[in-house]
Amino acid sequence: MRARALCLVLLAAFFPTSAPTDSIGLGASIAGNQTLVSPGGVFQLGFFSPDGGAGRRYLGIWYYGIREARPTVVWVANRQSPLVGSPGVLRLSADGRLVVLDSQNGTAVWSSAAPTRNVTAGSAARLRDDGNFVLSSDRSGSEQSVAWQSYDYPTDTLLPGMKLGVDLRAGITRNITSWSSPADPSPGAYTFRLVLGGLPQFFLLRGAAKIYTSGPWNGEVLTGVPYLQSSDFTFRVVSGPDETYYSYSVGASSLLSRLVVDGAAGQVQRFVWVNGGWSSFWYYPTDPCDNYAQCGAFGYCDTAQQTTQCSCLPGFRPRSPQQWNLRDASGGCVRSTSLSCGNGSSSSDDGFWVVNRMKLPEATNATVHAGMTLEQCRQECLGNCSCRAYAAANVSGGVSRGCVIWAVDLLDMRQYATVVEDVYIRLARSEIDALNAAAAAANGGGRHSKRVVTAVVATVAGVLLLLAVGCFVWRKRRKRQGETDSSSAPAGGEDVLPFRARKHPALEEDWKCAKKDVDLPLFDLEVILAATDSFALHNKIGEGGFGPVYMGKLEDGQEVAVKRLSRRSMQGAVEFKNEVKLIAKLQHRNLVRLLGCCIDEDERMLLYEYMHNQSLDTFIFGQLNLAETRGIQREKFPQTMNLTYPLLLCAVQMKGSGGC
């Protein structure tokens, strides 16, 4: 055997192949620097020695079609049995096994598992463009002819199409384990693997210690990585009685990607080849909340929290408040109130509180009931004193989606910004009542706001009704007196009222009486004329049922909105005075502030603080660009600029400010 191996090496040295090949047949071999290259030139198989490896040689597969200073190895055959001080030989033996031989002594340092199919004279081992080294029983390469493949025995890398999991039928477990060091491909400390039991779940282990978990598979996502979505990748988890595994595929064949267990970083990392180098696509664990059971039993982690990232589930409290205050939450949480553990027939028995933005608790020790509905699962949980929680086992399974029950402590939960799945936490009835009361109190402000809105609307309706009645009485009185408005209307239209130069003593006396009821300034007409440039057209900002509205600026620089009574309003001095009194008494920080009024002969005006663009109209019509906002202000805002508008502003702002 030793002489034969040495002969093979010498033949390879003196008679090199003229062109690279992708396969070796039964009884054939490669030795020394000979290699196999996949048909498309993507991968290469041969012997290599890692940098700093002290001359140790390994049979491996690496990328061939990219330029790298040091090849990226994705599979190693003899990672625990290197060749030392001599070239190696790979041979396909007569019994269908791939064997790595030491060329000096002809001993085998590594051998593949026995083929699962009978080999024939036409059997061959071929390196494919997906990086899989496949032994075919008839050289066809079909799935039915596969007798052995490197994909079933990954090292530290998972390529597209590879499976990470367990094949119970074939008796194969597929894990990926880190290199011991960059110079030593022997199995390192970190392993990423599937742990069977309950729901499918993948763990990153350091030795036997759990470092990170993907979260249970719920039929749609791994609940520990709810954001794992990309148009370039398709991720898949298959769970069945014979086989359970995770795999992924890429959208474009030109995209190179690999999932690696990095022993130096202690992480699972995905890399993609971009711009001549490997770029990190994502990695886990990413933050402290990814660390396994970071917050102990019945605790959950949330990176959005400012003070401490750990909290207890509803109905639970820290087991050790002192350690919790020192930000050591490893002790977890305990129930605030013990379970009654009744039969579920009394209102005093236990119930459930739902949380829906959580990574599912570790489910390897949970029990899955495939044929149960959620209601049946609820009753099953209530009838089991050990039951802590339940959830749907497969959220994509329709009505018969089954359920999973936890009869163990809930571990490794974290909160996300998005809904993942409903988890029903079992609590004592008193705890559920207390949580409902707290939720009702928290929402009380909203209900109070609704009551205030109702009161405001009722007040507005009442005032409008009084104004309508007053208008009707006034018009009746005017009709009896035979008065008409047409004779006094100016040629420019009834909105262009004539200015009066003299005061009306009766009105002024009446207003002096009104000022006893409200503390509101009375502006002279000359002040308003100066502020609005004598009601210039370019200062007109709108028109409503009350009359035209003008923008102006007082002597002290304050901008005001002047609402000028129109003849169409049919509002007399008494009604106008009552409206002013009402609005003045309704002054509030959420109302457009009434600054004062003016009564001069037939002129009646209200002065409000001027609301700039993107103020009230933003609350009512939403965020728009400045041009659109101006359009709303000029076209829509003034149409209802009457008594109801300050009240409307109050109503729309109550929700954010706690009410009027």
C-alpha cells in the first residue's frame, strides 16, 4: 500500500493533467498539488496548509473564482487528523469510500462514511458549483444516485442549499463548529446546532453552555430573528417526523454567501462577497438582549429601555430586588401572587394575560399538541398545575395549527417593536384584575378626553342654536320695522363695509357694561386700520360665515388675525357682545387666544393671535408641504372661522395635552 501511494505521487508529479477536472472515478486519485475544479470554476478541492499551520496539510474546498490573498476554506475533510511533513493522496477506493492517505507510509488519516448506495464501475466523486462534493453511484449526479456528499458533514460553514439540523431517517446530524484558530481547522469551542424537542430551535453553544438561540420556529419565523428578511435570500425551516433543518438559498447565482461560526468573535456570522471582499451581512448575538436567558426566568429583555434592559413579565416581580437594582437580572422573577390551580370553573381561578411582542420562550422542553385549538390548549393548561403559558405552535397552520404548552420556567424572552406572536401567560385572577384596572386607568385620559369633546360639541351646538334663535328674532324685528339692507350696501359688495369716523355713544356705554363681565381690551378702529393697512386686499387671508379675515401687525409687533363682521352675519351688537363674552371666558392654552375686540358704529371686529402655517391646520389636515398648507389656510381654514373654531382647536389638541 505504501509503495502504491508513493507511486501515485510520483506519477502526478511527472505527468500532470493538461486541464483541470471536476471528478475522480473509482480507483482514481489526486495527490500533492493536484486539485479538482467545479465545472463553472466556482470552487476548488485539494490539499492546503493554513497560514501558521506549521506545515500541517488538510483536504479542503475553497472558493476558486474569486481573487483572495488567502483562500476562504468552506469545508475540511481531515480537520482532526492533519498530514504532517508529507504530501497527501485522495483516492476513491473500491468499496466507495473517499480516503486521505499519508504518502510516506500509505496509512489512511481520514475516510468518508460508508456509501448509502451500491457503487458500480461507473461511480465517481464530483465537485459541483454549489461547493458540494458528491459521490454518485452511477456518475449521473442525480439526487437518487447520491451515495455520500460533503453537505452532510459540514465543518464551520453553511453554504446555500446546505442543511443545518437532524435527519432521523438517515441518522445524520448536521452542525457547524468553529475552527480552533485561524491556523487550526480542528473543532473549536463554538457550535451552532439544532436542539430537538418541542418547537425547532437553533442554539449557539460554547462547549455545553448556551450562548445564543434563534428562538423557536412558529411556522413563519424564528421568533428570535423576526427581522431576518431580504430580497436576496430565502430562508427555510422544515420540521417533520423524519427530518428537521434550516437552510437558505440566494436569489442570484452570482451572489456568494456563507454562514460561519466564528470562534474568535463567538458569533454566527453571514458574509457576502461585495466589491472584492467579504462583507458582514448580519451576525448574532448582536446586543446584550441576544445573550441566552439574559434576564433569568420569567424576565424579558428590551434594548429600548433606558435604565435597565431587563423587566419582569406582567404579574411577576424580581426575585432579588437588590441584585436587580445592581443590574444583575440573572436571578429572574417570581410570581407576585401564587396560582390557585383550580379546575377553571370559578371566577376566582387562574386566567391568562397575553403578551405579543416577545421572542417565544425557549421551547425545547415544551410540549406540542398538534391537533389542539387554542381554546382546547387553554383548558389543557388550566387543568395542569405545572402549566406556565401556552401559544400557537404554528401561526401559519389555520384553524388546526396546534399549540405549545410550557410546564417549565419561561426563559430567554425579549421584547421587539413588532408583533411576533401572542403568548398567554398564566396568572392568578387577582393579578389579571389588577392589570385590567391599571390598563383602564392608563386609558382613562382618553375617555376623559372623549367626555370633554362631547361637552365641547354640546356647548358649541347650544351656542349656535341660541345665535340662530337670536338671528330669527332680529330678522323678524327688522321685517316689522320695514328695514332693508340693499339701500346701504356699497357698490363694491356687501363685504366691503363703509368706515365710520364717529363713535356710537350707546354702543360704547353698552360695552362698558359688558367689560364688567370679561377682562378683554377694546381696540380703537384707528389701531386696527393701521395694523391691517386699512384692510388692504393683500392682507386678506380668508372668508367665513362671520365675514372676511385679515392679517395685521400691531404697533408692538404682535401679529393678529382680524375677523370683521359681515352684513350677511345678521349679528347685532347684543349678540356680538354675548359671543365675545363667551369666547373670552373660554380662554385656554389650547385655544386660539382672543386678544380683544372693536365696536365702532356698524363695525364689529374680533382680534385673535395670528396662527402661522402648520399650526391648527396641521392638527386637522395632517402634515403637508408648505404650499399645500397655505392652500388649506386660505381656502379651508377661514370657511369655519367663527365661534366654533377656537373650540375645534381645543378638541383636536385635547388628545395630546390632556384635555381642555
